[in-house]
Amino acid sequence: NKPTMLLVENYIKPIYHLLFPHVCNGCGTELLSNEKTICTTCLSFMPKTNFHLIINNPMEQKMAVRTHIENATAYCYFNKGGAIQHLLHGLKYERKQEIGHLLGRRFGKQIEDERWLQDIDLLMPIPLSKQKLKARGFNQSESITLGMADALNKPMDTAAVIRTKNTASQTNKTRAERISNMTDAFLVAYPEFIRNKHILLIDDVITTGATLEACADIILKVPGTRVSMATLAYAVE
């Protein structure tokens, strides 16, 4: 009835929003009733790379020097202080998994018509170590992969490859230090899950590519495997 609706609209809703701010995770502005998690403006002005439209794009060039990959793409450029940094921070450190799901879905929809994607058998997030998984409570790359798997209608695997080493943070490390940090970091636990499969390896952000390279190299030791890569953000070194 009308008095109840007015009570909700005038008193309960404002108090709820005060206690649980309904704001964009990218820019902090209040979300409109038709918006969820990220505002339309932030989504519209994402600094997209469009790497999927570029033959031998910068990410493919970077990774091809280091390991044997089929294709590589990233959703947007990582800009310090920009919406994507806030979003990745919210996802990774504030446990806002809905950010990963939403951006993963949008990323998947953006690239779904690419011919090479039709050939992908499995989506695989970069695994976290048991210690990091316990501390964080979830794997941010898995959140992104769930969104992409939903958009691309492809299966996801989180068991075949495990992280055996609780590596120190890659932030503020040189390229050489990052590569050294990732030595023997991964292990294929179930090779039969990935044999003769084309795998799309997914991570939140690529800087030097050391983590993706280490994971791809261990996968490629399994007969018949091929690896492509996708990250939500691409940081220019």
C-alpha cells in the first residue's frame, strides 16, 4: 500500500544506502537504479585495448618471445589511478567477486566472435597457492574466468594445474626477479584433464608476463596441449 511504499522510499531506503553505500566500484559515484556494481560511464570509458582485432598485437609479441602461445588478448589497459585500478583493487583486496564476474562477462562478450576462440576447449584461471587462497578466501582470476565461461559458454577447469609455491608478490620486482620468483611455481596435477586440449589461460593483469609464462610452460609439457592467454588488464612496462 501507499503509506508502506512511502516509508520504504523516504526513510528505509536512505538509511540502507547510508549503511551500505550503493556506489560504483570504479569511480565512487552513486549507482542509478538500473546500474549494478559498475556505473554505465565507467563501463563506457574503459580504456579497451582491442587487441583481439590486431594481428600480432603487443601482448602476443611480448609473450611469443618467452613461450609458445597461439593467441593473446587483454580487455583494457591498466591505468594507474583510473577506474580499472580501483576495480581490480576492489576485486582482489575487498573480495568483491561480482566485479570479476561482471568484467569477465563483458570481456567474453567482446571477444566471443573471434575465430580462434571457437577452437578453445577449456578456460583456466591462473591458480593461487593454498596459503594465498586461504588468506584471500577466493581466487580473483577464477572470478573473472567464471564470467568469461558464462559469456563464451565454455567449460572451466581449476583442478588440472596447481600452484606449488607460495610466491612473493610480483609488485615492484624487476623482470628478472619476477621470472626467478616463478621458477617451479606450478605443477600439472591431472594431465589427463588437459591432454590434446587448447587452453585459454586467464589472469587479472599482465605486466611482465612471468606468471602466465611459467604456467603456460608447465601446461605445454603435456602432449597435444596448446595455450592462448587472456587478461582483464594490460600494464605497459
